[in-house]
Amino acid sequence: MKYVEEFRDPVLARNVAAAIAREVRADRSYHLMEFCGGHTHAISRYGIPDLLPGNVRMIHGPGCPVCVLPVGRIDDAIALARRPEVTLCTYGDVMRVPGSGRLSLLKAKAQGADVRMVVSADAAVRIAAENPDRQVVFLAIGFETTTPPTALAVRAAAAQGLTNFSVFCNHVLTPSAIQGILSGTEEGLSLDGFVGPAHVSVVIGSEAYAPAAAEHGKPVVISGFEPLDVLQSILMLVRQINDGRAEVENQFTRAVTADGNRKAQAMVAEIFETRPSFEWRGLGSIPHSGLKLREAYAAFDAERRFPIAGASVPDHKGCDCGAILRGVKRPVDCKLFDTVCTPENPMGSCMVSAEGACAAHYTYGRFRDA
């Protein structure tokens, strides 16, 4: 554990925090959005806001794929799962996200639907191979990090000649979402820069964010997940903002390169293509921000195999998850937070996912000291 502990050294953390305090300008504010829920949890867990000057504010962004999956897509998945011939497979967090009427895949399973939690896309392929009499649908979800495993699963199903396996694709693209956030800033939201995702960037590379940074004049710094990573990334953003620069910088050099994983990118490009637009919870429809299966793999596309409504459905009226995902509100601004909405009784996706902003605030309890 020595290597990890070096990135959690309290003395070094205070030194970096002191450097941030020296370099921020008293005549301006710094509004920095961390896109990834892993960073949100690190910020809450290690009390990073307590180390920052008052004019440096961290704003929570979309967080994770589970958080941004809209209600309508959950409803579509539940409708698929309720078909008598279908076995629906997906990851654990997705099963708990409330759809319309607060019905979730987990509740649908309790009502008799064949819903199974898997830890990998490959596990869904195995289930299909072992159950030729069932139509096995894999509810695929994730940013660019989990898209290559889904592509591998489709390729494996094709190689095995499986006719009972399909994918309900909900893979989304991070750079497009950043473009969408910057293009649609509203309700007084001010953003000066982004703490860029770590795991996503291992796949797509740091240069994938260059168009967003250049077009909107906002710096992006790719950051690791440890507290010293995040603090150093904030310092790098402060320096860029002070200099009037809007560049993509890579703090997480021990894992991220400029080009990313070219082999994974090629495999994804073989199986998937970009949708004209895709709906994100809280952010609305964002152009070119979602993936679908290419025509060559249409036989494995659940949206072609089954009738799917595809309707846009609003969130629960009292839930502010959408505003939290846009950075307009904080979890503590929601009237449901820590009252009727808890991890055991989530009203919205931000409290479901382990990487959700509401779950982070609830888990580490810092709001109780405010």
C-alpha cells in the first residue's frame, strides 16, 4: 500500500493546497466541474473543499452512466424484462434506478421478471449460450470505459452464432457531454474549467477533449482519483485560468496518454457507430453523444429485435437529480435529500450509484456539519 499512501500524504496535500491559495486571485472566482463521480467521491471523502480558498468552488457534473440514464430508458428496460421470453442481464446499480412510478428492474424481478445481475458483458453471452430457449438481452451502459467489453461480447456472440443474444445499448460519450454542458449552461451556472475523467481517458486519450476546450475556451485537466491527484489538477486549472489559457493537460500521466488505447478504440469503431442524438438525464438530448450497433451487427441490436417505446419521461417531481447533474444545484439543495431519499430508498439515480453526487454526500456526511 506504500505507493497509494504517497498520494494521500497529508503534509504534501497541505503544501499543494497552500500553493493553490497563493496562486488564486482575490478579484475573481474559480468554478471547476469534476465530470466523474469517482472524483466527486474523492473530493467528499478527503474533505478537499475544506483545503481550498473560498473563491474556488467544485461543481459536481454528470458523475456516472447510471446517473445520467434517463427514466424513459429504464422504463424501456423494464418493458423488455417483462416479456415472457426475455432474460435481461445488467450491472447491479442499474437494477435499483427508479423508473416511472418508482418501479425499478429490481422490483420487476421481485414481480417475476427474469432479471439477472452480471459483473461483465461476457457473462451475459455465457447465459445466452447456456439457455438457447431464452432471448437474452444485455442492458449495456457506461462511458467509454465499459464500451470495449460490450464490443467484445457482441463479437463473441457473433463468433458463436448465437441468435438469442442482443444488446440494449446505452453507451454514451464523455467529450460530447462536456460540449453539451458548455453549450447549454443556464440558470446562472458559471464554469471555468473541468477536472477530466481518469478511466475514460485511459481509453480515449487526453486529446479527445481538445475540441471542447478550444471551442468553448475552457481548460480541461485529466486527473487521477487520489487526493493529491485532485489537488494538483485544481492547481493546474487555476494556473491555466490565470494565464488565460484553455488547454487539455494530463495530470494522470501514470495511466493516460494523449492517444489512449488505439486497439480498444478500433474495436469499438468496428461494432458501434454514433447516434444522431441521445437523451441524458438532466442534460436533455445531446448531439452525437450515444452509440448504437452498426448495420453489420444489427442482428444483435435489441432495439431492432423488440418493440421499444423510446419515450422521454420526466423525473420524479420532487427530485432535483437533473439539476444536480447539470451542476446547477448541490445535493443538499434538494428537499428530498436525507429525508425520503436515502441509499436504501433512492428517489433518483444520483442516490443509487456508488459514484452519484448524492450518494457521495450522504456516505461521507459532511453536509451534517454545515
